[in-house]
Amino acid sequence: MPKFYAVDALDLKNGDYCICPVENREETGFIASLCPHNYPDEAPPPIYPKIIRKATAEEIEKWKLLKIRERKTIAICRQKALDHNLIIKVTDVRFDDANNKIIFHFTADKRVDFRDLVRDLAGTLHSRIELWQIGVRDEARQIDGLGICGQRLCCAAFLKDFKPVTIRLAKNQDIFLSPNKLSGCCGRLMCCLSYEEDFYRELSQNAPPIGAMVRTQNNIQGVVIERNLLMETYIIQDAEENKYTTNQSQIVDFQPPEKPVTGMNDEESEEGEISEDENIPAQGQEPESHS
């Protein structure tokens, strides 16, 4: 998974292999892209961990062999899961050779009893095995990628914790409730829906909601069928179905609708009301097994 590091005084270029700190260990990686950053004085640059040094030829060869080993081991785990009739998606593997341990992460639609799989893998790979079930958001963070905005996924770039994201956030922002357009690469509601929630709540405090009956300074009365909270503009439809565009400053009185208008069909409503923050926490691993 790509990560940001500070180059500091090292002479590096794209494609160079180097040794980087990862949690409490050191790992080999390569420079995917050098990104110069210029920050204004009022916005100090973020503190990134520093690259330790360039990798030696021996470390580079060891890293390449490790990648081959990872691909083979994941293929074995996936085949073993099929043999045990387990519907899981193995996302990655990490080797802890110091403790003779292999750690797998996987996703699944529900809780999985993988005890038999652990014993089978331990006998095949001759190592202690840990399997951890993670949520789809964690999977997206590990795989990484680009969102529909063209930027790197927030979960991989800077988000540390996953906060609840529900369809209510989209409703508060008057976004058309289409699950296909509101879902991120992980299939859940996009994390960015929560970024401007407080601002939209503030804007909507004194604003007529969609479906409200309003009266303007020009004595036009009608129902709000569309609004733009940021521009403070509204489209009003009167009894003769004539449509007018007006500003919030021109509205002198309004009556909220008896029932909130969401602008979505029943199918979307049933699906959308479900909280999309149902991340499956990492399950406890099976007691370490020996071959």
C-alpha cells in the first residue's frame, strides 16, 4: 500500500528502492513518485516519517522474492478456503519470519468459522497461522486506489479512524439519493459525505426545506421543489405548476411540509436508511497452530 515519507537529504529518484519504518519494524519499498510540497507559512507541513536509507542489492532481491512468496501463499490460502467451502476474500498476507508466523487478512459477508482452515494452512505452510476478518473499508485502505473525485482514497491517504456514515448525511445536503453515486470503492457510503455535515446543518437551520410552502416578497406562493443551500437559491412551483427561481432573502414566510420530502423511491429508502458504517471489527485470531 502506498505511503508518504519524507526524503530528507537522501538523493533519491523514482524507482529507487529504500528502507522505510513501518510501525515497529523496517521494510523495503520503492519510490513510486517524488512529490514536492510547498506549504504557506500559516499551514505548516504535515510530519511524515523519514526514509532511513537506500536499500542494498541484497535487500532488493529479498524484497522481490518476498512478493513472489506472498502471491503464492495467498493463492494457497484461497484454494484452501474453497476446499473448506468458506466464502471469503483474502486481501493480503504478512510474514513474520522472526516468530515463524503468517498473518492473513480477509473479508466476508458474515462471521466465519475458520478453525479448520487455520489447521490446514498450518500443516501446509509449516508456520503458525493467524486469520483476521476485516471490514470492506479496511480492505479499501489496504488495496488503495482513486475515488470518483480523481483523488487518492481518503481511507488510504489520511483517515485514521472510520466514523459512522449514514444516508442521513446525504439527505441533509439535498443530494439525490442514488446508492450507485454515493458509494465509494468499498461499496459503502463515501466518507467525504461527513466532511461538510456541520456546515450544511448550520445553513439549513433557517432555510425552507424541500416541500415547504413559501411566500416571497413578490407575493408568489408555491412549494419548494429544489434548493441550493450554498447559493441560497430555491425553485418554487405554484398551484398552476409555474416555476420560479428566488433567493432566500426574498422569502418572507414559509410553512414546513407535514412529512419530509426525500425525493427517492421506496427501494432506495429501505436501503438508504441502513447505517453504512457496519465495519466488521478484526476478529480474534485462532490460537496459533503448529504443523
